[in-house]
Amino acid sequence: MLNVLVLCTANSARSILGEALVNALGQGRFHGYSAGSHPRGTPNALALEVLEANGHATGGLRSKPWDEFAGPKAVRMDIVITVCDAAAGESCPAWPGAPVIAHWGIPDPAGVAGGLAAERAAFKVAYKRLHARVSALVALPVETMSR
């Protein structure tokens, strides 16, 4: 099983969606985690809403610092994916095990101008984009690929 860490600054929206999608679509081959450089402390309610609307369990999701995954006793990550441009540009910790690093720029759905309906629509778009990318990732023949 490959461990995938999805990073964003606040770890409340896009990275939470990514973690849930990796776990749902990974079919026992991939295990998803998420974290942030400056975690908000709780997942965004609209992120949880869109996940639940698409049949995902949300009970175990939490906003956490990326330090949880950087220490010598941390779960070893095979793949680290940043989903926001701010996190991609930050100085990330040295991840144990030298994982593959990727950046999937997804616009932030939180706080989109235009009110609640516009924000909900933005979360649906972010979910669809992440679903497509995670689907492509888990379809790769990783068992036959080198780092």
C-alpha cells in the first residue's frame, strides 16, 4: 500500500477532499492523509458537506499540522501532493523516505465571492477536479513503476 499525503495551507478544504478521495478510490492500494502548514483546526463545513453528498464518511477527518508526518516516528509517505499554490511555494519539511512530490493546483473553494451558493458550487468543482486527478493516480500501474 502506498501512503499519500495531500497538503494545503489550512488543511480544511482541498486537502481534506483529497484525503477522502485517496482513501475511497485507492481500493486498498493507496492510503490517504492530509495536513497543512497552518491548519485551521477544523475541516470546512462545505468540504464535509460535499464529501457526504458524494457518499464519503467524514467522521475521522481533522485539520492537522504537517509536522505530524515529518518526524522520524511518522508514517512513511510514498507520495506528497500539494493542492494549493501557497503550500507548493512554502518550505516543506524533509519527508522521511524521500517520497515522490507533485503539485496539483486547485483553486481554493473556501471564501469564494458571491455568497453561500457560489461557495458550494466552488466546492463541487474542486471535488470533481480532485476526483479526476486521484482517479488517474490510482489507475497508474505503480507496482511496476520506479520512483
